[in-house]
Amino acid sequence: MTISKENKDFIDSLIDYYISESESYKQIAEKFVPEIESVSDTAFGIITGCVYSGFLQAYQNQQQSPGLDDMREFNQIIKDRAASIKKAILNPLKIESIQNEASDKPKNTDSDN
């Protein structure tokens, strides 16, 4: 089973939301200095963890479990959007242009259900 169009759209909206709130997650990460080495990497991890949690919750709400192909596809979505997430963390003032940049990219439609 691959990720449905509805779930892909949900994941994209989650990523967009967390990009728009990236400054908040950066501030959370800053609270862990000096225990962490990189504020931006920690914020990235928090954001991707939240998106992953939302992905799993979406499947649970549909009384399903993601399969290996779903997990691979989810990881590819995160990988495709990683630069946008990182840019938002590093330069939160340019969030709108980052989101526009992400929406201009063609979406992978090979396995839309």
C-alpha cells in the first residue's frame, strides 16, 4: 500500500504548518544548549518528529497501519522537503518565500491513490 492522496495532502499541510512555526521549535531547541551541539538540527528533528507523529496518527484514525512502502514514501516526502524545513529554521523571516518555493515544485504523482 502506498500513501493515499488524502494522506499526502495532510502530510504536506503538516510540513507547511511546522515551517510556519519553525521559530517556535528553534526556541524550544535553544533551551537545550549546551547539552545539544546544533540548535538547527535539533529543531529539524523536533519538526520531523512531529510530522511523523501526525503521519502515524492519520493512519491510526483510519484504523490502518503504514506498511514498509508507506514508510519509504513518507521518508522521501520528508527528504524532498528537508531543505525547506531547514531554511525556515535558519531564516524564519523568509518563511513565505520558502513555502512558495515548496509549492512550486512538482509533486511525485507516480503512486497517487
